[in-house]
Amino acid sequence: MYPFSFTKAANTREALNAGRSGGRYIAGGTTLVDLMRETVERPGTLVDISGLPLGEVTVTERGGLRIGALVSMSEAAAHPTVRTLYSVVSEALELSASAQLRNMATIGGNIMQRTRCTYFRDVTADCNKREPGSGCAALRGHNRTHAILGTSDDCVATHPSDVAVAFAALEASVHLLGPDGERRVPFSDFLLKPGDTPNREHALKQGELITTVEIPPLPRPLRSGYLKVRDRQSYEFALTSAAVALHVRGGVIREARVAVGGVGTVPWKLPAVEQALIGVRPSDRLWAEAARHAADGARPLQHNRFKVELLQRTVERQLRVVGGMK
Ligand code: SF4
């Protein structure tokens, strides 16, 4: 571990001042401390923001939901409003990490967590994300768990968050506060595909803080849920996952929200699957036909070709479950 200084922000102004001067924000610390131990991250100053008033879950006037950046994963998962209105969010959180980690980790930290690519965490390996221009060891290495969607010639790492997949499906937005004031970024623009700058992972500017994640109101009744496929049933990252929300009225699907995880360099929305569902009566045939679009544009690697079919099957199964035809 490298030497660093540590300061606790008493209020938002103090946090922003420290962030503007190059301090790194820390709350639960469940990812950042690991990365510091492994010397992948070497911040000079840590700014503890755990005392800021960002720990509320509130229903908006329009009937949407705001989850404060410092709400823990376990608090968000158990919150009655989240469970009732957006069960896909609760399920994604409960299938993440371990109970101990969910008690410590925050919503803001969860969506900011960095990839689990083993080469990224091995400081002796070539990795464009950790050290721009050094190469990508995963391209010709062991890439079974890597991405098949949104990849580039410079990086094929997946984004590891489960709840980010639910947020992407529900078309959430991220509220930010920085030296220049407040702004709101659609979730689809918040996490960045690698392109030729895989070291740039998000839309945050220097010193900006995530304050809340807002989920827009959705038509009721809404059935939603999250399916995670992984090598073992607990404390493991997704090989594939699917977040699905459906609004069915008069026997016809009126709204559909679908995103997938474990396969994209960012949480991956599936507009072609959504379009195939809207305006159609649920049926076994419909789920299968819509899910066929799940891997459109996939570029599998040597060891992860299996993800193409696994992804289609994951989406079909979760459409069937959420659609009420198990
Ligand atoms: Fe680094 Fe990305 Fe390649 Fe992994 S996939 S080694 S994170 S550049």
C-alpha cells in the first residue's frame, strides 16, 4: 500500500473543495480499498463522504424514485418502495456480492466499481485501462468472462455491477453535483464504452459527486425482475444477466424495458428486443422470437463464444418469468 492522506468531509462544500483539489471520494470503500492494496489505484488523498446527507430513498412528485448515492445496497434492496415499485432493482442488489459487502457498499460506489478483469488487477499484465497504451492482455489471454458487446480493439472488459443493469433497463438518470453546480446525466450516457480510451469510464468531471440515481415513473401495473447466470450461486459476478420490466394492459404488452449484464463493456440496453415485444400479446413464441435479438452485434472472443447463446436463453427465460408464463 502506498502512503496517502485521509480527510473526512463535514459537509458537501468541504467535499467538493477537496474533490476539486484532486481528492478521491470514498464511502463504503469496498472496491477502492481492494484496488489500493493491489496498487492498481494510488490516490494521494481520500475524502470520506460517508457523513453527507445522501442516504434517503424518496418517491418523486411524478411517481418515480430517487435513491441517494450513500444508501447502502442492503438498505436499497430492502426498502419497501423499491421492493414494491421496482422489484428488478431489489433483485439485482440481492444477487450481488455478499451480505457483508451489501451492508457496506453504497449505490453510488456500486455503479462506479471498476472491472473484475483479472489482467486489470494484475499490475504485471498489459492493460490499456490501467496503463493507457500498454496493450490488452485479455484479447489473446483467458477471456471466458469478458464482454461480447460494446468492445473495442483496446479493451473487452465487462462492467461488473448488477444494479446498473436494472438502472439501464429502467432508463434512470444520475444526478451530479460539482464545482459548476448540479446536472443530470441519462444513465445511458453515464458509463462510457471503452473505444480507444478505456481508462475513461464515466462522465464525471473532476470533483463531481454523485448525489442520487433517479428512476422515472413507469406505467402501472409493472412486473419486473432480474435473472443472473453465474458459475456458482453466490458471491460471483454474472456470466450473463437480464433485467426485464413489462407493462401489460388488455392482454397486450404496452411497455417493455430490457437490459443485460455480464456481456457488455457497459450495462447493455436491448432496444430491438423491446421493440419486438411492444404491441404484441404474450406467448411462448413471442419470448423466443424477441430474445433472438439479444446478442445482435455481438463480437465474441476465443473463449466466450458460449455467451451468445447463453445470453439469448437468459433473456428468453426472464421474459417468460416476468411475463407470467413460467
Ligand atoms: Fe485491461 Fe480491458 Fe484488456 Fe482487461 S480487457 S486487460 S481491463 S484493457
